[in-house]
Amino acid sequence: MQEAQNTKTVQEAYAAFGRGDVQSILDRLTDDVIWKRVYGAAPYVPTSGERRGKAAVATFFKQVAEHVNFLTFEPKEFIATGDKVVALGHYTGKTPIGKSFDSDFAMVFTLTNGRVSHFQEFSDSAAINAAYAAVGATV
């Protein structure tokens, strides 16, 4: 039963993201959440790196809104065991100057008492790095 509820929580967070409802996402996080986006992304990728706490994750979503135009964002499959939910999917996006990236993803959520306490994203960091290198950073 825990897996079903955890999966529902993660699916609700994705639905909130699709609506642009960041507060609903934040409501599903623990206060001390650890949020790690795109393992292997370069420091010049505005949304890369680790954030700790809800306020830092709120800043992350602001950066996403400012620096990523998702053309597709499709979680396709959810796999749950114990306190973990893995979402497998695909997204395509563009940088502010129109450089594209395209990647499958695996997003791993750890839940504590029904709230996300840890998040880690795995995707094609080389494609994302290349897209943001074009914005003016050096590789």
C-alpha cells in the first residue's frame, strides 16, 4: 500500500508541474528535502546541482521557468518499491537562445512519511551541457 500512495504523490507532483503549480509540488516535499538535478550537468547549466530545503527547490523551479522551455515532458512509467519511486520518461526542451536538447530520463524520488525527502535526476547530461554551452558558457 505504501508504494501505491508514494506513486500517487509523485504523479500528483508531475501533474502540478504540468499546470505550473509550484506550490503544490513544494507541499509534497519535506522541509529538509535534498534535490539533485541532472547528474553530470556542467556548472554553467542554470538548473544543475544540488539544492537543500524547500526554499532552494522553489528557486530551482523559478530557474527552470526562466531557462528551460519544455516542448515535451512525459513521465511514462512509475516503478515503486518501499520508500522509492522511479519515474521513467522523456523530455525535449530549448534554452533561452533556442538551442535544443532531447533526453530520456530516470527521476528517483525517496519519500518519508508520504513526502519527497530526496530527488535525483538522471538524463543525457552531454546533450544538456551542449545546449547550454551555446548560451555563452565555455565547455
